[in-house]
Amino acid sequence: MKTTLTLALGALALGAGAADAADKMTLQLKWVTQAQFAGYYVALEEGFYEDEDLDVTIKPGGPDIAPTQVVAGGGADVVIDWMPSALAAREKGLALVNIAQPFKSSGMMLTCLKETGITSPADFPGKTLGVWFFGNEYPFLSWMSQLGIPTDGSEGGVTVLKQGFNVDPLLQKQADCISTMTYNEYWQVIEAGISPDELVTFKYEDQGVATLEDGLYVMEDKLSDPAEVDKLARFVRASMKGWKWAEENPDAAAMIVLDYDESGAQTEEHQKRMMSEVAKLTAGSNGALDEADYERTVASLLSGGSDPVITKAPEGAWTHVVTDAALN
């Protein structure tokens, strides 16, 4: 197990007694150390950040850590967040900008017990649905709004259960459906003894309401400094090298993640399975945000009826400046 997530890259200049220190950078993860973030741990372990003259510290997240709050407070240079959360924060005055988008596809699903009789979204009214909050609720709320289904528990609507970051509400039958990711919670349900043929899943991608996940965000003022843009470009270049390495070597990448898991909570089987699923989501991305994916996300968030996630199309919420520099 690693005792630190920081590689000390400073080299003492021989004979001169001066340090040629690498540029320091801190990355705040959206969640705990797991294969969802394998590309960054691979870049750290394989020396890709060191090759770019970067001294990178990776800070794990958790249920009580909001990336937007961390970056607003100066606790990180770059944060990983879902775009709905980032755009909602931007509309409220936090000048977050997406500088890269390693995840091309969404892994979000609603997973339901088949015994509830749910076969399509038309069967949701009258049911209890588990939903993650802390910024993760926005895609769900947008989806329900598009379907015209109230989320206040009223007649013809659904009852929303604020779901913890586990699958207990489904296992204990407190909810008919719960939020899951293709690479994590879905498999926790399976590992708990429920077979796939006892489940019905609704992928947000298939429902046309998928929004961008796990993008890289910085505060807007960083982009006015050419030196910061250069540092960010080197970070993105090394990170994407890490992601492509992880896609090609999923089992090895999972083992690297396990080595950095200071909690000891992760298992080899689960991380290897997670990495194989995450690789499907990063496949096809070179790090640059696809404008069509961005527009789809914004359209989904705006279509919230009387209570949209955002009330107007954002301006300046993303840039290709960093990825252009990283890819050239």
C-alpha cells in the first residue's frame, strides 16, 4: 500500500545547491479511490506526470466532500465533477470551467427489481426511486421533468428516497429502483445475490437524457495565466496517457488503484470489473470535450419544466484551450 499519493519530483542541482522543483498540482477526486479514477493513478504510478515536470497530489473524495466546494476554497487546482453539478454551481456564481472530458459516455442507470412490475418509465408513477443527491440528482430530476412525472410524491408522481452511496434500499426493498453506475453499484447488487434476470435497468444514455460525467474543471481565473494553461495542458496530456494505458491494461490498472487505496476497502475482483466497465466510458475520448455532448447535456438540464436544473444556457462553461495545447 502506498503511504503517500505524492511523487517528490524535485531534483537537487549538482554543484549548484539549487532545487529544480517540478510544478505542483492537486487533483480532487469526486469519490473514493477506485478504478473510476484509474487514469490518474496510472499517470502517477507510471511516471507520466513526472515526464511532464509535474508533482501531482491526488486527494480522494467521499460522501462529505463536494469537489465544487473544495476548488472554491482553494483546496485543489483541478476537480473531477459531473457537468450538471458544475453547471448548476456556475449559474450560482462559482466560475467553474470544463477543461477536459476523459469520460465520453455516461455510466448512470436506474436499476429496478423486476418483481415491482416496472418494465418502462411509464411504470414509474406511484413507485419509490432511490436518488443520489449532493449534485448527482440533477440528471434524474431532468429526466423526470421530461417525462412529466412529479417528484414530490403526489398522485401520478414518484416518491424520491434520498439514497446513500450504497445499494441497501433495493436489497431491503425500501425502494423499487435505485441509482447505480454501470461500473460500481450495479455489480454490488449482483454480488449481494440478486441475479441480472431479477433486475430491470434503464441507462440514461438509452433514455436520451445522459449528461456528461467525470470532467476536469478549474476556476476560470486560472485560464487567464499562460503559465497555468501550460501546466494544465501538461496535466491533461499525462492524464489522458494514463487513461489510454488503463484502457489497454485494465487488470494492471486496477492493481495500481488497489495499491493506492489507503482505506483497504476495495477488492481485486470488484476493481478489475470496475476498470473493465470504466474503459467502455473513456473509450473514444482524447480528452477534448465534444461540443455536441455538451449541448445535449445543457438541453437536458434546461428541460426541467417549472424547476429546471439551470435556467439559461451557460456562457464560458467550457474551453478547448487546454486540450488544444495538450494535443498539439
